[in-house]
Amino acid sequence: MTTNPTTHRPKKTSHLLVWGSFALVLVAAPWIFGSSLALTILSQIGYLIIICLSYNMLLGQGGMLSFGHAVYTGLGGFAAIHAINYVTDHAVPLPLVLIPIIGGLAGAFIAFLLGYVSTKKAGTTFAMITLGIGELVAAIAMMFSGVFGGEGGITTNRTYGTPFLGLTFGPQMQVYYLIAVYCFVCTALMYAFTGTPLGRMLNAVRDNPERVSFIGYDTQLVRWFAFIISGFFAGIGGSLAAINFEIVNASDALSGMRSGSYLLFTFLGGATVFFGPIIGAVLMVLASVLLSEFTTAWLLYLGLVFLIMVMFAPGGVASLIMANVRVARFGKLHRFWGLYLGLLVTGLVMLAGVSALIEMIYHIQLNAAMGPEVKFLGMQLDTSSAAAWAGAIVLAVIGGAALEFVRRRFARVWGQAQEEIETEIKRKEQAA
Amino acid sequence: MTYAIELKDLRKSFGKTEIIRGANLAVAAGERVAVIGPNGAGKSTLFNLISGRLHPTSGEVHLHGERIDGMKPYEINRRGLSRSFQITNIFPKLSVFENLRCGVLWSLGYRYTFLRFLSGLHDANERAETLVRQVGLAAKRDVLAINLTYAEQRALEIGVTIAGGASVILLDEPTAGMSKTETSHFIDLIREVTVGKTLLTVEHDMGVVFGLADKIAVVVYGEVIAFDTPEAVRANARVQEAYLGSSVADAQGGLH
């Protein structure tokens, strides 16, 4: 299903094409989506790409399931805020564009200290230690309100000093481009990391730590060094978030919720492919900004999506894309257009039924005082009428049954196509 | 003289059970030694003690005269000892080439660096390419290790073991689970890639033992009861009684 990005290196020209288009998208995005909401969304996507990629350095490349990544992004953010305030107060000639580096170094330093403890062990122990450290740091931060600002957090003003190359970083557009430049450079650096000896040994430690220790490497050091590098990029991401909002709040930035969402969306995007977390970052912002506008039950939908992905596509969205690219490469994708359409239509029918039920239940639980009517897809559903409930249930059941029917057919055709591809590959191998 | 491997009164207990009970062995550099013995005699435990996977309860292990018991596996490996495992132990999600290159990196001094690209490490890449051919997996160079056949995985395991250029090689049942023809090919491979090295191998197939080894170490009940040339071991009454018996006769029949 999944291709290993480390072993199937694309050729130089396609490399250039991919990075060129990435840069182009970053540059052009605010001109295509011109609204101020779009600019806010794009800015968030930019730094979350850095954060999710830095998280995947641990999860996807190192097999380290961290529950405490917010520690490094959050403390990086605090470092950045304090740096800006210090530089402003003391008139230090340090431009805003370099502040994220300070945040990154802070993240790396924290990862150096805490990583020594957490990377001693892998697997479940590692996960538990990161969880513990995460809670610990969040609790400590609330105790020292001088440094972390307590409930209110720490605020700053990013438009200090003389403009840098004429940029004041007052307008959101300028901040977006600051984020975009960092996003591109950090993504490139993290991709480069996958091609270095340490990057490769990190994969080896993920796959088989015992074997690594019998070919001369100290697995703990491999994990620790990777952890520090991940902390560096996490700190940069956190700093950019701090610059974007001009505030960092410990109860949010250092919370377990935040660590959890980095994990969740990196996984949803796809931890087994390098670009997976980029998709994850996009989904994360779309979910938290757009989905939450549509419905108060957005976390519930998110949980459902996560559940379905874990069950049917544990490699995330990226692995689905890679699998389809593979099928397309062997010229078999045309078989699936109809099936995909079928999945989409039946899925939407089921979704309509299920979400109508969810919205109605949410309505009776939370907003019953405002009357029995609930708005849904431009319709008015009456939670007191049996017909509305019956209709929703019928939609959900029929849609679900139809979806399952199409899914089985899809699985059959898919399996057949995979078999054909396998035999084709074997034939080529023997011919070579 | 200093030996490549020397065990002095080596003991290992698990709880109250003593598995290795005062093993002594001195292997000269360049010797090929087959370690034989009945199931549960402690052959694998002995390998685990030598390679640092387990630490002895008492006694000493020396590698080229340096005491190594109590060291971590990677410290022992850096001193020139490398081992394979009874159950295939490779990097399943890396390609054949990547597996071998991982084995090469430390010995060429690349260590934990992240400031250079693997693709630019010409010596490491050349050595890995050579290894790919040596273990006979040129056609499978870019196949993920998990997709190899069992025999191919065993060959890759040997490749990863010798990749770092260690002078002492420990192979734990390298031919386990292989067919007769696969085994004989495999023994040729082992002989070829361990030229000039000190080799210790646990082996059950007596034909292989007598064909490959300069010396045989017989481990029974946690002790090395005999260590000598194949002919002498074959003639050793104590060995006959304790272990070999009919299988020696079989092997002789097979050899002549």
C-alpha cells in the first residue's frame, strides 16, 4: 500500500517540479483566496505544516508516539514572545524574521533536556513518559504566572523596531509570507534530513532497534538526536503561531489537547509518507476553523472520521493517494471512477442521515430551550416530530447498506487490480 | 598469545537456574568454529553473552585480549564483533540496499551525522553495492526486506552482519529452516564472505559442521566439554556418549 519515500527517490527533474509547485502554491495562495478569513486559515496552515512534519519525524520516521509535542511548540512560542518583548524593551537590533530561530533553539534546548529522559525507552514507555512530561510542564506553567502569564497568557506586539526591508509585519499578508518562507525552508530541511545517515538510522531504529545496537549504533542516542531536531522545528512552528496571534496562553498552547491534535492530524494526513503531515495540517485548520463554524458537534465528527481512518486506511490520506497513484501508474485507475462515485453518493446519503441524527440529538441535549426546530442543510428539522427522526434513520440505514454494498464491490475490484499489478511487477523483475 | 575470543569460567543464571556453568573457550584469530550441542545446552545463551545481548553472572569474555563482558552490544560491535540471529533480524521496511548501507555506516565513521547526504557518501554506497552482489541479491536491490523470501532474508541477515567489516563473526543457526540445496549454497556464501575472519557458528546439520569448521566446540549442559578438530571431536568418547552418537555416523556417511 505505502511506498517508502526513502527508497523510491524521484528523479532530479520531478524533484524540482514538486518543490517548485510547493513554492508556487505558497506564494500564490493568498492571491487566489483573497478574503481575510482565508489569509488567517493559510497562516495557520503554514506553521502547522512545520509542526506536523516535526511531529512526524518522531511518529512516522522514528516510531516514537509522543503525547507531548505541544511542550516544544508551546515553549518555543513562549520563548519567541519573551524574545520579542525583550528586544522591544531593550531596543536590540534583532528583526522579527529571526525570532522563530530563537523559538526553535528554545524548542531544541527543551527537547535536549526532556528528551534525554523520554528517549531512554521506546514504545509504550516512551509514550507514557511524554504524556507525563506534557502534563507536568502544563501544570508548572500555570504555577509560574510571571513567565507564562497564568490564565491570561503573555501578549506582545510584533511591529517593533525599524521595518525590515520595508516590512513592518503589521498587515496579516506580511505575516503570512514570513510563515510561508519558514514553511518552505523547514519543509525542505526536514525532507533533507530523511536522506542523511541519522535520518536513515532513525528509520532503522523504528523498524528494529535491537538490530541497530548490533551494528554499532546506540539506539537511545539516535532517538535523542532526532528528538532534539524535531524539537527545533516544533519551536519554530510554535514561534510563528505566537507571532501570528501575538499571544501565547499556557492553558491552550501547552495543553494535552493540543498535543493530541498534532498526533491526530499527523496520523490522519499520513505518517508513513513524508508529505502526509502537510495534508494533516491542512485538515486540522479546515476542521477547527470551518467545521466548527458549521456545527457545534464538530469534535464528534472528527472522532468518527478518525475512527473510520484507523479502521480502513491506517496509513492516512497520503497512503490513499499513494495507492491510487500506483494504480494509475499501471493504467488501472479508470476501473474505479464509477466505484468512487458510488462510494461518494452512498456515503453522502448515509452522512446526511447520521448527521441529521447527531444534530437533532445535540439540539435536544443543549438547545432544547430554544424550541424543537433545528436548522440542517437549509432545512428545518423538528425534533418533536417522529417523521424527522424516522426520515433520518431511514436515510442513515439505506445509505449505510448501499455504502457497504459498493464498498464490498470496490474491495473486490481493488484486490484484483492489486494482484494484477503484483504479477506485472514480478514479470518485469524476471525480465530484468 | 591473545585469542580472538576467549571465555573464562563464564556463568549465567536465570533466577536459580544456571544455564551456563563455567564455560571456557579460546578461539584463535582466523579459526572457523562450529558450536554444537543438544537443544537447550546453552549455545544461543553463549552467543548472547559474548555479543552483549546478555550480561554474564560471573566470568570473563575477552575480544582480542580486551575484556568485553558487561559492555553494551554497540560497544562490542565497534570493537569488531558482529553477530546474526536465529530468528531473522533485519529492517523489514527498508530495501535490501538500505539494510546493507545501515550496516556499513558506523564502521566508515559516519555515526550520527545529519549534515551530509547518504547519496554523497561514495565509500558507503560502493561498499553496500558490493555487499548486495556478494549476498546474491542484486536482482532484489530495491525490494523491501519484508517482501523477500525466507532464504533471501537469511542471506540479507548475513550481509548486514558482515557489512561493518567485523573481524569476529557469530552466526546463530544461519541455515535453520532451509532446504538441503539452499543450505549448501548458503554454506558456500558464508565461507566466501568470512574469508580471513574468525567465525563462530551454531549449527545443527552435521554435514555442514564437518564441512565448514576448522574446529568444533561441543556445548553440553552449559559447559564446553570438548574443543578440537572435527576428527578429534568425532573420536572423543565423552562427546560420543554425551551427544553425538548416531548423528556423527550419519554425517560421515554423508561425507564419503
